[in-house]
Amino acid sequence: MRRSSAHPHATWVRCRACGAGFYPAQRRCTACGAWDQLDDEPLPRAGSLFAWTVVHVAAADPPLPVPYAVGYVDLDDGPRVLGPIAVDGDPETALRSGQRLTLVPHDPADDVPFHLEVAA
Amino acid sequence: MSATSERTVAIRGVGTTTFGRQPGETDRSLAERAVQLALADADLDPAAIDAAWIGNVTGGQLGGQMSALGQLALRPFGVGGLPVTRLENGCASGSVAVRSAYLAVATGQADVALAFGAEHMTAAPTPLAIEVLAGASDLEAEARFGITFPGVFGMIARRHMEVHGTTPEQLAAVTVKNRANGARNPIAQFDQAVTVDDVLGARRIASPLGLLDCCAISDGAAAVIVVAEHLARPGDPRIAASAQTSSDFEPFGEMTGFALTRRAAEEAYAQAGISADDVDLAEVHDCFTIAEILHTEDLGFCEKGAGGPFVEEGQTARDGLVAVNPSGGLGARGHPVGATGCAQVAEAVLQLRGDAGERQVDGARVALTHTLGAFVHGAAANCALHVLVAA
Ligand SMILES: [Zn+2]
């Protein structure tokens, strides 16, 4: 699995012309048609868990130890993004839909741009 | 967009290899066998083929044959010179190959067009196959975070349970039905019946889905020979509709169904001049148990949210209101991904000709095939749908 993004970690883009936001990043604004008016913005750091699963059989790459939780989170005033969810203990019992999560950005050198944690 | 054909299009022959783990074969050797079977079924000389499309997804990464798979598989038939195209549209590749053949014949570009599909996936270590298949999601925003295809449908299953009250037993009913159908299909990967308890007790793959909620990695090939009306024989089924849609990247919504399936069905029913009630049997993309439940809703066989009770009550059994996956579907027949669309159409043809043996759906006159490919941003990326009618 080799593909990364042309944009910085844990960002989405917002249109200078009309204010619409897009994730993952793109160059054209779908809402107003403007080109090259989209600026990188940090993803919001908090949101609510929309859908989730616990993966027990993983791909060769990324080589994650199983089981691990992954889910879509609706970021506050932001997009719905998929990310790995770090939990203490058994992820099957630690998560529930609607739960508040925190988005934690990773170092630019890391293959994975961010992860999610259960909010304190 | 209307795709009403200029010419009536029929299917004159089909062929499907055995599906399942076949260590001595390759995608190329399986494709060669499927074409042989389809030509024999059609009683046509290979020289009659005007153009060909082959569906293949993982061959480049798992087998290494990046290009020319179709040309190489057809070489033994001595039909060099014709246009041959390899087609990759995720797990819908074989269906889009059928659609390409259909369009070529409908528009008069070909009188005989071959659609085939082949995949050999079991030689690779399973984690590698899972990685390659996860490449059918958005690598930037999805796959690199560790989501797998079972994981995607695990999330959808949990959503459907939360929103519509679907139960694990209802998911299991899909596998029980499809394995029972597969037990009557000589080419099926799985020919053993299973119980609801077997499905519920299987080891977890991606919660809430277990091993028996998931189709398996598979090897196989299938071929379909599409002809203009003047080359059809009495009894050859006709293609009454062909529709293809992509994700429109609308917001995820409830993530409990696929808008692109609903749009493709609406278009196909209009082309064929039928409604969902007219469909006698449907081969649908049950890559996971929850998927079949969504499709029965999105294709209009039951109301949105009612797909769980619909299968549990036997309405999708071979003798039910609409027979769904009488072949056993992806779950039991198997899912060598590029071959699946052609295998679905092959099953529809056998059913409409009355040639489906022990799994024959009584009085089958109208058949639907539905295939999805890839998954991006909460929705499938491709959908291809065909309606076939008996002669
Ligand atoms: Zn804009």
C-alpha cells in the first residue's frame, strides 16, 4: 500500500470563494466550480462516532495488530472521516455509536495522518 | 440516459469453470476454459467472435500479468486480430464486460461479442489478497487507515442494525439460504449446508460480521457470448436492459443502502418496461450477508429496512416471492472478482432456458443481475445491472 496524499496530514480544504469544505483534498470546488481557491485547513479535533467495526483479520499493509477498531467520525463543523480508533481494553465493548471522539494528528513522517481516541 | 438498443441482443452461450481454490490453474488457464465452455454452449466457431472484453482486477498484483491477459487467453483459439480489452471496474468488472459486449452488438459494431472474466486469487497469502482488495477503496482517505472490505460492510451492518433493527439471525439467514442453493450448483465453491448457529458461532472477521457472513477468496472464470438477433437460436434469452452507474459522492446519508443501485434499477426497469414485481430471480452482489439484504431493498423487492425479515421469512428462497442468488451467490458459488459479473449472467441464462438442473426456479421468465465494484466514501463506486428475459 503505497499511496499517500499531496496534502499535509490531518487537513481538509476550504474554498476561499464560497466557503465549502472537502475531504479528502481536491483542487476544484465542487460547490462553486472555482479552481485553485482551496486552502488546506486542519481537520477539526473533535467529533461523534457515526459507524464503526472491529477488524479481526487485517491486510498485509498497513500491518496493524488485531483486533483493532476503525470508524467514521462526524467532525464538529467538519467532514466525516475514517480513522483508526485507539481504545483501552476490548474495542468491542469500549465503543458505541454517537460516542465523542478526539482526533489526534500524527507526525508528518508517519504513514498514518491521524488517529481517533475516546474523548476524555 | 436512455440506452434503448438499436438492435435486439441475445445471449447464445455461457460457460463457467468450477469456482474455488484451484492450485494448478491461473487466471489465464481458467479464462481459456470458460471461453471453450461458452463456445461449445453457443455452438459457434471461435472465428465468429468480432470483439472481446475481459474483466480482471487482481491479476497484475497477485499473478504479475499486468497486461494482455485477454489476448493471451484467446491465443489458443486462433482469433488474433480482433479488438480485445481488459476491463477493471472493481468487482463489477465482469458485468461491465457484459455491458460492453451488449453495447457493441446493440449498436451494430459487432454481431458476436465475447464477455469473459477471470481471477486467480488463492495462490497469494490471504493478508496480501485483503490488501489488494482494500485498494478498491480510497487509499488516501480509507485503506491506509486499516479498513478492509469486511470492515466496510461490518460498519454498514452495524448501521443497518441500529437504524432498522436488523438482527444477526437475519444476516445468518442469507448464508443459510445461499449455501443451500450452492449445494445444488455443481460449480459452487461451497457445497455444504450450514445452520444459523454455524454462522453465529463462526470466528469474527470484522464485527459484527463473522467468517460465514463473508464471501471467500476464490479462483474461477466465466464467459458469455452476446449475439445480434439474427444469430440467436430459439430459446436464447434476450438482454432487455443494461445499466451502469457510479457513485455520485453525495454525503454518506444513513449508510444503510446504495443510491447507485437504486438509480441503476430505476433505469433498467424503465428500459425493460418492467417493475421489481416482475423479476422472477436475481443474482445480486452478496459479497457479505448484509449486502444482500441492502440490495433486496434497493432493487425494490421489499421496503427499505425490511430486508432482514424478507430473507428470514423465505421470500428470497428459490421458491419464494423472488429467488435471490439461486446459484448460491458470491457467498456460496464464490467470488473470483473479475469473473463474478459473467457468472451471474451465465446463471440467469441457464435459469431462463430451464437448464439450471436441481436449482431451477420454476417458471423463470425475467432475471436480473446486479454487481457492485469498489467502495469509496461510504458508497460503492460502480454498479452494473442487467435484465434478461426468456425467449
Ligand atoms: Zn467554492
